[in-house]
Amino acid sequence: MLTRSVALAAANEKLDIRCNAVEPTSTDTELLEPMAVELGGRDRLREVMGSKIPMGRMVRPEEVAAAILFLASNEASMINGTGLPVDGGVLSGMIGRYR
């Protein structure tokens, strides 16, 4: 709701500002190293975490960066007030479970 509120406020003031959110799922970064150690290594971490993602793997940091670059580009000039899931289908899978 914060993303939407900021986007709407900026648009109403005719400011040349867009506000969007990037929503990644488990991302393969060093921040997960303690969990990797606990699971027995980086490969095991990727296996366990990837099994919970419909596309079968964790998100790579460069994929999150690509989403950010897209939203900051002119190609996304009319995208405002939204969240962009970078999650390999996690959100879609959750929605499907509640039907």
C-alpha cells in the first residue's frame, strides 16, 4: 500500500516520479550463507529452496537487478504504483492454491 500511496500522491501532484516495488523470492546471495551451512552447503541450499519455487531454482541477483533497471527505464514510463514479482511463479502458485 505504501508503493501505491506514494505513486498516487506523486501523480496527483504532477511530479515526474514513479514508485514501484520489486518483490523477489529467495535470492541466491551471501546473506543466506548461515542457512547454507546449516543445510550442508550451497548446493543443498539451492536444492531445498529451489524445490519451493515453481521454476525450480532460486532467483539470481542479476535477475532482480534487471527488473529494477526495467522499472527505471523509459520502457516502463507508464508503470506506476505496482509490485513486480521476481519469484519464478511463487505468487502464481499461491493464488492457484486458494481457488
